[in-house]
Amino acid sequence: MENALGPEKTGELTLLAERLNETLRLSGAASAEQAFGLSFSLGMGPILVVLLLLFLFKVINIILAFILLVMALLAMVGITMLAAQQARSNGIRRAYQTNVQMEITLYLAQNNLTRHQFNRLVSQILPEAAPLQAFLTDKE
């Protein structure tokens, strides 16, 4: 595809796209880490209390308690991972709406580019899995 920008502007756009993408990635990672830690911490207490009560009332023995603990931990990790993934998506979307979108708008105004041109150029620069790629589609 034809690039309407010179090498200097292309380099500037590359740096901007990589920085904005990194901002989104870090924001999503922080949200996911926080959600995972919180979910895991909150989930451990009830699991251990239930197992302890079952053991104390002689409903289960130590081997069965260990097996149930492992099964409960696996289920909790799965649920926690889903919560962390959702938190990551929400963190990326929030970072885009509060910071990144405004920076893109300012860049477009300063460089007389349309959003379509920006999207096309950035989509060539960033890999497909980059968080910023999710926001490059035109909504027209």
C-alpha cells in the first residue's frame, strides 16, 4: 500500500503507535493481575473453611479433603482466569477511552490525517494481536 507520509512522519507514527499500544497492554495487564489476585484471595477463604468444617465434623477424611481441595482450586483458578480476562478487556477499553483516544485525536489534528488513514497506517505497523488493533476499525 502507498504511504502518504514521509519517512520522518512514518517513524513518528510508528513510535506513537507502539507507545499507545504499550499503554493499552500495560493497563490491561495491571487490571488482570489485580482481578486475579483479588478473586483468588477471596475464593481461598471459603474453600478452606468448608473443607476444615467437613474434616472437623468427620464427614471426610484427610485424603478426601486433599482431593476436594485440589478440585476446588482448579475450579477457582478457572473462574478467576475468566474474571481476569474480563478485567483485562475492561482495563484496555477504559485506557483507550480515557487516554489513548484523545492522543490519537490530537495527533490526527496536528498532522492533518483522517482516522481512516491513521487506522490503515497503524494496522501495517502493529501486529494483529496488538491491543490497539481492536480499536482501529472505522465505525462509519
